[in-house]
Amino acid sequence: MAGISLKQHFKRCSLASLLLCLSSMVAAELFFYPMQPVKVAEGTWYIEAVRESFTTKNGGAIANVAFLRTADRVVVIDSGPSKRFGEQLRAKIVETTGQQPTDLLLTHHHPDHSLGNQAFSDINIWALKETDQQLRAEGNAFAESLYLMVGDWMRGTEVLPANMTLTPGPLFPDTDRLEVIALTGHTGADLLLLDKQSGVLFASDMIFFQRALATPHTPGIDVWLKDIAYLRTLEFDTIIPGHGPVTSKETALDQMEQYLIWLDTLLSDAAAQGLTMNELRNSQIPQEFDSIALSRYELTRTIAHLYPDYELRAFSKR
């Protein structure tokens, strides 16, 4: 330490430590997900996400998450897009309920719903068998894509598969209050949870409300419409969608059904006329859907996902 006193050395060390501390605080602030749990029913909350696509501003938090407290359990529905999100979600759940979560349900394998799993590695992580298979097969690619789209929000995030397998029926053997429903319209393996006590359906991405639906893994709009028809037969009052605000059963199902019918008709008619994808992308979106976020964005994606099948069917009829 030639040319510098011991006292000066310690001052410099203290300054360096302070700067490091301040840097850590700034980083924590930069990667903070705003979470405001909204009470939907007694012991039931959800956190509504922004109705946007993935950006470095929102950190990938574009899907709703929810949680409910029973007499002896705290059940979480989906874990969000990153390890950071999952950790912050868990802290918010404890703050809200006064209890640690006991169970996490993965509604499907998409990254905005399942990449926060690491924060819940010490509890039961439930999924349909097919969902777990999909996450194991595609999870790493999803995580890499999100790293590219949202950056350091994803730091430390790794895929963590489920450790428990679900089947349709009661979630827990000691009570029939919470019923697991397995559908296929959105991804081929879609879990919904019905709380018979509160009349709340945790619908995840089987229902998009006031936000255009995404179609990258749907087995078909016809399948999705059949699932919507089935949901109409169930007894519940309130839907927590995967994207968009909480609303009533009929309001949500009506919008989903009308939107799906419009998409199916648009793609079918275009294929019958022999329109190209580029021509189809400029299609007018009905005025009744003006309030639905990302309609143009998701229409463009849906054309890429689904239109080739419509073209093939139309060609086979000629």
C-alpha cells in the first residue's frame, strides 16, 4: 500500500462496499415485478398481468397468476415467466395469506406460466402428465427465447418440471371442494381448477378476456370451441382468465366463442378464396373486438400457426 495510508485504504474499501450495495439495490429495483393481489372471493386472489407481448419492460409477466387459501393449504395457480417472478410471487403470497404455499398447479407448459417453478421447488408441483412431457420437451427452448426477448429478468431461470401428476377429479383426496378439469383446446393439455365453494373457475389460457388469444399449440379452433361449450355446462359464476381481468362466466365465454368463430370463419373463407398469408394479414378486425388488446398482433401469429392447415383442407376439396 505504498503512497496510501491505512486509514485511506479503509475509506476506499468502505466506499467500494457502499457502491456495491447501491448497485445491488438499483438492480433489485430494476427487476421488480409490480404485484397487487386482487381479492376475488374469500381466501382467493389473483394478480392481473399487463395485456402485452413479451418486452424488456414487462419482464415477461404477461399472464395472470392466482392463489387460494383453504383451512390447511395455500394453492398457487401458475408460477410466472422467471425465477425472479416466482420468488417475488411467493413472497407476496406469504405477505397476503400469512402462510407458505403448499401446492403449485401448472395449467399448461407455456413459459409465461411455468418458468417461475424454481421458487417452489420445495413444495408439490402438480401438472397433467401431458403438460409435464411438453415442458420437459420444450421448456429449454422457451427459456432461451425469453432470455432473448426480455434479457436479464430471466437471469438464473432454469426449467423445473412438475414432481406430481394430476388427473381430472378432486385435487385432494380429503375434499371435493377443488376439482381439476382437463381440456385440450389451447395446448392439447390444459388444466383448469374449479372451486365449488366460491364458484370461481381458474381457467388459465383456455380463456382470454379483453386480450386476443394465442394459438401456437392449439389442436384446432374446432376443439377449442367444443371446450367452451363444455364449460357452459359447469356450475360457476366467476372466471379468472389466463390473460385479462376477472369477469362473469357468460361474459367471458361469450367473448371467447365469438372470437373463435370469427377466426375460424376468416381462415376458412380466405382458404376457399385462395388468399395468401400476406393478403390475409390485412384482414379487417370486426369493430366488436376493438376493445380486445393485441388483436392484430395475435391475428398475424395465428395465420402463421393455423392457416396452412386451412389451405390444405381447402385444396383437398377442389
